[in-house]
Amino acid sequence: MTPIDEKHCITRTQQGDTEAFAPLVGKYHTRVHNHIYRRVRDTEVAKDLTQETWLKALRGIHTFRGEAAFSSWLYRIAENVCIDYFRKQKHDTDPLHLIPTDRITDTHACPSQDILRQECRETLKNAIKCLSETRRKVFVLYYHHELPIKAIARILNRSEGTIKTHLRNARLQLQELLTPSL
């Protein structure tokens, strides 16, 4: 689907043609579901939250003004649905347990290296938990979800400069926290 088609689908949906929303669902459904699944790590919960995200997006499509990309707007809705879910579950709202293990691995199959890697992973997760909520969100969105600064700024409704500052401060704080253990 081209950007022109996407804009046309959004406009038609905003005018009351709910069938025009289907191509948008088709285009972004897998991405939304995968994002939510990475957050909750439960297939059934991810399906439910994905459906909730789409319902909220359809109900709120009139609020989309096109100032940001539709995908960023949709991602923000998905993120808020996840945060609401974790609040209801009384869990931490950050996916620290979801740092992929393949990010800290190499090709050596040495048990002592595996243990050391696991310890490093746990040390890193514990250090990330010490960050403020905003720094933690910025850090996870940047490094775990690999989003660019501009997208993070849109998602968190902050300026790019503010996001860069939070990311820099998160790195400095992590360096300070991790230096003694390294």
C-alpha cells in the first residue's frame, strides 16, 4: 500500500466508512501484534490486547491529524494498551525481562561463558530497573525496539532533544552503575 492509499483510507474512515479501515489493519496487524507480544510474552493476551488496540484506533481515528506517521500513532495506542494491562496486572510496565538473549551471545558454546553471559544479563536488567521511568522507557524503545529518536519523541510526546538527553543520561547512569561489576 502506498502512502497515498494509507492517507485515503484514513480520511475515508474518519468520514465514517469503517470498511476503509481494513487495509490499515492488514498492513499493520502483524507489527502491532509482535510489539504487544514482546511486551506481554503471552500469545492469548497479545491477541486480546491487539484487538483492543485496533478497536481503540478505530474509535479514535477522528483524533488522528496526520502530524505524525499513522504507524507512530498506532504504536502509541498499542503501548498505552500494554501499560494499562500491566497496571491492571500490577506488573512493572517495562519489559526488562524481554531483553533478547541473542543480543548478548556469541558462537562459543562454553558453559562458563554461558553462566557469565547470564550474570551480565541479570546485572544489566537490574541496572536498567534503577533508571527513572522515563529514562527506562527511552532506553528500552531505543535499544530493545530499535526505534529512532524521532519516533520515540512522537510516542512519548516529547521533543527530540529531550529524548536525546534522557538517553544520554540513561547511558551515563548505567555506566556508573555497571562499572564496579565489570
